[in-house]
Amino acid sequence: MLTMWWVMMVAMMTPSAAPMILLYARVASHAPAQGSRDGALGPTAAFAAGYLGCWLGFSVLAVALQFALESAGLLDGMTMWSVNGWLTGALFLAAALYQLSPVKAACLNHCRSPAAFLARHRRPGYLGAFRLGLIHGAYFVGCCWVLMLLLFAAGIMNLVWIAGLSILVLIEKLVPFGARMAPVTAALLAVAGLFAILAA
């Protein structure tokens, strides 16, 4: 189950993280001080490992939450989606509130400014690259973790839902108007949450 969550998170988040990883690789390739015989490949791999490690940590917590919800009878063990309207509504309302939170905005600002992020946090060597990946991954998780919990509402293996959340995250990070979408997505999520609760 942990492997499933981690692979799913990597598949969902890699398209949004790709510009940062490619930018880091380009910077590393022009930094002879890295002292690496494999050029940018080693530091870039270390950076990616730090980033993926953050999503592994999130996956551990998601699996624990999944088992807790299943044990409480709130999540179907076969379809892996919520069977409780109050839980479904609470997940959507939590995501709506988080879309408007200062924490989400701060994390999103870091993720949307890769050059400034690199200039501020970059350190030489493999350890520096791994540390940078951890920091970037932490901000990335900070942007998306509540949205990822919506997988419990519509089904953890629901491919349409997975694709939809991936596209939303991608737009928030890379599209110029992405940062201004928060009120719209928050309103839509809130309506879905209230509907789920009223229908419970």
C-alpha cells in the first residue's frame, strides 16, 4: 500500500516538479565546484531523491490515515473511497479552507519562483543537493497535501480524479493566472463539501 501511494504521488507531482528539476540540472551542469565526475547527473539525482523523500513521508502518513479510516468504517476497503457523507464533506471543506490559507499561499510562492528558490537555498555537493530537494519537496507537499487527501473522497485509485488533481496542481504551479485561482477552486470545493454533507 505504501508503494502504491508513493508511486501515485510521484506520478502526480513529477510533471509539476519537472521545470524545477530541469533548472537545477542546468545550473549544476555549469557549476564546476560540484567536483563530480558525472557532471550534473549526480547532484540532480540527489536533488530528486530529496524531493521524492518528502512524498515518501507524506505517503507513510496517508497509508496510516487510510487504515484508520477503514478501521472506523468510513472508507470502503475495496473501492478505497469514503462511504460517509460527513467525512466526504469535511475533506472538501478542509481543502476549500486550505486553498485560501496563508500557508498555502506562502508554499505556492516558493514553488512558483524556482530561480529565486535556487539562489536562496542552493548549497554545493551532493548533500547540498539532497537538502535542497528536501526543502523544495516540503514546500511542494505544503502546497498540495490537503488536495491529495481528496483522493479519500472519490477513490484512491480513481484515475479521473487523479488526473484532475494533477492538472489542478500543474495549473497552480506553472500557469501565470494559477496563483489567482484559489478563490474559484475554494468556492467549488466548498459547494461540493456542503452538497456531500446535505446528501448524507
